[in-house]
Amino acid sequence: MTLSREDVMTVLAAVKTPSGGSLVSDDVIRALVVESGNVRFVIEAANPDQARGLAPAQAAAESALRAAGAISVSVVMTAHEAKAPPKLTIGGHPAPHQGGPQKVSGIDRIIAVGSGKGGVGKSTVASNLAVALAREGRRVGLLDADIYGPSQPRMMGVSKRPASPDGKLIEPLHAHGVTVMSIGLMLKEDEAVIWRGPMLMGALQQLLTQVLWGKLDVLVIDLPPGTGDVQLSLAQRTQLTGAIVVSTPQDVALLDAKKALDMFQKLKVPVLGLIENMSTYICPNCGHEAHIFGHGGVAVEAARLNLPYLGELPLNLDVRLAGDAGEPIAATDSPLAEPYRRLARRLIDGGMG
């Protein structure tokens, strides 16, 4: 008796698979050829794991077809290659850049928050300013460009690794009404960034142009301290609405703040104003007001340089605790949020927020 195609399919319909179905009901039979008692076909698995699971069914099919009268049986197993999830590499040489500073699509204004030195509370100001602007009804993004010392994930209370479905575009996170992105979200919390200049530039370019920011009224950028590669690259490549310089009142901090101001002026970035952080300290026990780092030095310097003085911010334990807990003080109804609300309203009234 010569086997027909229908006979072969009937035999294969009786061969069970790990799914509980059969080779026919699972629809894995391909390229079936039945000629003069010779049977050839392919079992097409969805992936290598399924192919391994179908191996006993392959052997059973060969035996059953021979028992049914097939002269020869040739069965080939194939499997689709398992696709690795898209891998996003951060850092590397930036793409070639021609022309002057460019706008970032969908973002109306970009405000850089900088300082001449570390430890003056620049990141605290940046996170609270972003939240305060959002509470004033603005669509706000916060980019942590402090590549070596990213702190915004902790301050904004986000830790999930951003998704990148295609390995190119990055989906940012959201907290306290703000769209947030930081290099710190792409690394382990205790992992050091040991990069030379080109890697920094590549990372900054990715964080600006490959993040799905959406439509924003303002993007606040938390810059690294000092006057280095990140600041230079940002100013040369990106149209900045302006920069805010944060300093504490003492002479050493002011000396470094002047260097930051000089840098922004040389790079033709408008300076929106200066902020005196840690300006006063109120003892929570007795109410005594102390000026631990001095007082008023930033206001004097702003007047001397004919630059706006945006106000003073207190040194307060609750502000630090709020940042450490991932809830910026500006996200609360604490009286300590009021200076940041005033700062946000001042920027909005000036058309900068």
C-alpha cells in the first residue's frame, strides 16, 4: 500500500507533543512531500527550547510512519533563533556635530543648573526647582547630567532601569510630576563611571536626544560641578535658555562660582541668575538664626556683576532628609517648600519657566 498525503497527516495527528496537542494541531509541520512511499517534512519550532522538547515527537513520528508503510522517512527539525533583548550601550564617541547649538525636539526651554564646585547643594536645588515648576502647572523634565556623581535617582525616588524596546530610544521615568532621566538609572548604584571625555560626550548626547522626553515646557539639567567637558559640550551642541549658578556664601565657594559664571559668559549662555544656598540656619530647638557659611555674599556678587539675584535658600535638616528619602521638599506642603515655589514663579514670570 502506498501512503498518501492524507495518510501521513493522519499518522502525524496521532503523535503527541509536550503541549498536550499533536504535531498537526500544534501546526509545526512544514514542507511535507510524499512521493512513492518516501516521506519528507520539516518540524518548525518557535525557538530552541521548543525544538528540544519536540525531539521525542520527531522520533515517534519517524517510527509511526515506517510502521504505517513508508519506505523512507526524512524529518528535519528547525528552530527560529532566539532574539536577545535590545541592548542599549551608554557612552562612546558622540555623533559628528555641525553647525551651532541645536534645539531639542519637543522641549521649549532648557535651564542648566551649575556650580563652580561640589557640595553647594546644586542637585538639591535642581530637583526641587523641577518639582516646584511642575506644581505650578508646567510640563517639566529633569536630566541628571552629573555623569560621575548622579544623585537625582535617589533625590527623586526612582530606581527602575529605563526601558529601551528598540535598543535606541530610552523611556524615562516619572516622579512627582516630573519626567526624569539619569545615567545613574543605567548603572548599578555603587558602580563607578570611569570614562574619558569622548565617553562623557556620547552619554550626554544620548541622554538629550535618545530619551523620549515628549512635549516639555522646560527641561532642568543638573550639571556636574566645575567647568569641564560636559558643560562645554552641552553649550556647543544645545540651545540653552539659560543657566542658574548655585553657590554658598563663603569666599571659597564664591571664587569658584565666579569661574562658572565666566564659563557661561564665554560660551554665550545667558545667566538667569544666582542663588545663595545654605544661606541661614535656624536652630530647631531654640530658634536662633545662624549664618554658618556667612551670609549675603552671593547677593553682593550678583549686584557687582549686574546679574539677577534669585534669592536665598536655607540650610535645613528636613530638606536633606526629604532628598534622601526620594521626596523633594518642594513636593510637600512644608513651609520649606515656599522658597522653591518663589523661585519657580520668578522664572515663570520672567518667561523662563
